[in-house]
Amino acid sequence: MQFKEGDGWKACYDETTGVYTAERGGCGYYDLYEITKEIFDSLENGMSDGDTYAIIDKGRHLYMDVNDRCGPPYTIVFDDDYKKLCPWARVISSGKVWPDELTDAAVEIFASEENNREQRRKKKEKREKKKQ
């Protein structure tokens, strides 16, 4: 695995799977993303979290944990495969995980989660078929 990192972030290229991923974390937040080769290549070791935010945020959000002072802590799992995609990450979970239905709704509403719509819709379809 090849890594790049800076203050509050780390990115990885896994040669075995061909997958690029990144994590961002700081006081009150932790996020995992699947990123592209172009995003990975644009990151430079030592860049600040602020400089990398707009770059990494263009990737597909896999996981999010929030534990700030604005309410109770919560975790959102956008892609259940986040552990397989990011086996290197030190995942933080400080709160209650949102149910699938709430996560699906958030992905449909928020433009920032557009990259997850196809994956979440397929997952929802499978859940609904199992209920029948």
C-alpha cells in the first residue's frame, strides 16, 4: 500500500485492489472516502487538512462520524464495505449508527452525497426484495 498524509488526513492506494481511499479526522469529525487516482495524485504529503478538504471531498463518502457540541454523537455508514475498502484506516465511531432508511433519505436529499445514490439505491432494492 502507498500512503500520503498530512495534518488531519491520510490517503492510500492499495495496489492489490486498485482502490484509492482517504480519511479525514479532527475534533468532532471523522470521514472515509473512496477517491480517484487523480485526487490521490493531487494530494501532497504534509498538506494541511484545510487544503485537502475540497480535494478529498470530491470522492465518494463511505463513512462519517460526528461528535461535536451541536447534538448527540452519530455515525453514518454510506457503504457497508468501508472496512474492506479501507482496511488500513483507524475507524472512529462515537455514536449511534443511523438506520438504513435515514441514510438512504439523506443520500437522496443532499447534493454532497450524490456519489452514493446508485450504490444506496441498489442496496435498498435488495432489502425490499428480501422483505417480499
